Amino acid sequence: MGKVTDLDLTERFSWQHVLNMFLALCDDAADLSFDNRMLAGRRMLTLEMRLDAPAELTLPTVTEKNGALIETWANGTVVLGGTEVTVESEGPVWRLAADGAAAVNYRAFKDMVRVMTDFGIPCEFAWSSYPVAPLCDDAALLHEREQAACTLGAVHTFWARGTDEAVKAALASLPASGEVRVQNMTTANTWITGAVDSEALAEKFGF
């Protein structure tokens, strides 16, 4: 088995270590950080992800074992919840509390890959910004806030090549994903779908 890192299941390494995990899942082809932006007049923590090889990222395979979700990526395995779960993996393994700070950021990272997958046109580069959903003990409310961050607050910029018609068709097929911008490197045009709704997101976040 590869190296096992406990981010916040029993340890407390939620913030910097989760960025290190994303970097490893991206095979080091990324720049990741936390920042902030204004949300309904207040500064809100954001997760910033800039990818150098986004087309190489694919969604993980997901299995369940003893109450834990085991999500296997090309460059490692993420285990959400479950303290007594053994994972057979030659690559690195990260263990996360199911609804802790690391998991909230991890699910945002995974949603970014989902948006790129749904877009369907291989991207040369990508940048995504997600408001970090405020943590709370109510798991159902936390998941609602995470969904709101993805659909109301996320901002994506993809650099891709193709016809403008193909780009517009791909954007039109996306489910609600915040604001998605595509800079078409072939035609030098930028196309945008969706928008950030700061007021609705602030209400979901309990502001």
C-alpha cells in the first residue's frame, strides 16, 4: 500500500494538506490556494484551483465499504469516513472525515472535474474558484450549502480549442454550474454561460 495520510479523520491537517492532496491528484500540474472574494458585502473564503493539464483529470471510481466512500483516482485514493477501512492501493491514500473541512474542499475539487467532464471539450488550461461552504454539525444543511456553492457561487474559466459553434453547444448542455467562461483559443472569442448569484448564496450560507 502507498503512503496513508490522515487529513482530519483523527488528525488535524485539513487546510494545507488538502491542497497537497489536490496537487498529487493533478500529478503536480496545478497551482492551488485559498483566497477570498466579496459575497453580499462580506469577504468569503474561496478555494482557487489553476490547472496546467486539466484534460488528464478524470472522475474517480467510487465504491462503498463499511460505511466509507472509497474514491479511486488515477493518482491516488480518497477515503471519506470509516475508521476501520483497509484500502488496497499502490498509490497514496488520503483519509478524510466524511463532512469535515477537508471533505468540503475535496467535493469542490471533484465538482470542478465534473464540470470539465460535462463540458466535454478537452481544455488546455483551467481555473476554478469555489466559495467554501461554512461548516456546521447538520450534515444535510452542509451538503445543501456545498451544492449552492457549486451552482450559485462557482466561477470557471476554461481555455480550449474548437469552433465557436461547438463551444456554445457544449456550454448549453451544462447543468447549473455557477458561471462558466470558455476562452476559445482557435477563434479568440470568449463565451459565457450562467452567473454567480451572491444574494441567493449568502442566504444559503446563513448570512
